[in-house]
Amino acid sequence: MHTTVAHTPAGEEARALCERHLEGRGVRIADIAAIVLDLQRPFVPGLDVAECVESVEAVLSKREVCNALLTGIALDTLAERGALPEPLQSTVLHDDPLYGIDEVLALAVVNIYGSIGFTNFGYLDKVKPGIVGLVDGRGHGPERCDTFLDDLIAAVAAAAAARIAHGHRDTR
Ligand SMILES: [Mg+2]
């Protein structure tokens, strides 16, 4: 018997896949880049939105980031359909504050450019600027579940900002 095994892509294909899934949940790369710009502007004179978009795209082209995004978005989507087994279904749908696996999954993204990403993520998770706050605030179930998505977006922004921080130190 022949079975086809699909693998999560890396590089440009991963970026395109992530972008498609994010857009399916109403999130654009430009929305994430806007957060990156706000985070890094005080430290990087002359930083512009184009460089932030480029950094977000670089983060999204990593396989582990793509895996985390696809996993989180799949769980959010399944919760919206009532397709998860209990007690996971209720826990994810209602974003139980004691669940915490949404933050744990986001950590897979946060640390790819070192500990600056971790600090950035803590800040974004608390302040919830821009698209992070929008996604967090648009409510939970039964028709809408973004338990994983808000953390994943914050994590991608945090990693993209850390990448810029490291890049500018190296080229100075
Ligand atoms: Mg969450």
C-alpha cells in the first residue's frame, strides 16, 4: 500500500502557507509588522515598515513557526466546530485562563531569535497592542475561537522584533 506523507514546508512555501492561514483568520502580515515597528523604533533609528514586513516574513518562513501556527489555528478552528473532545473543547473554546497551552505553544516561536523575543512576548501579552488586542477582544465561542491565535501573533511579532535587534547590532 502506498501512502503519501505530507510535511510542513520551510522557506518561501512555509511563509505562503502561514500567510494564507493567518489571512483566513483575518490577520495580515502588515498588522503584525505594525507591532514590530512600534516595538523596535525606539532602538533602531530609521527603521521602517518595509524592514518590519521583511522580518515578519523571515520568521514565518521557519518550519517550527509554521508548525506552531498551523497547530494553534487548527485547534481554534476545531473548537469553533465543537470538534474537540471534552474537556479540551470547553477549555479551548472559553479560553480558560488556567489552560496555558496557548502560551506554551507560542514559546516555540518566541525563542527562535534568543531571549529578547521572550521579553518582547511578555510585554505584548500584557499590553496587547494593535491586532493582538483586536483578536483577543473579538470574543470567544461558540462561533469564534481565537484562544491560540492572539498568542501566536504576539509571538511572531516578538520574534520578528528580536531578529531586527540582533541584525542591527551585527551590521553596526
Ligand atoms: Mg490566548
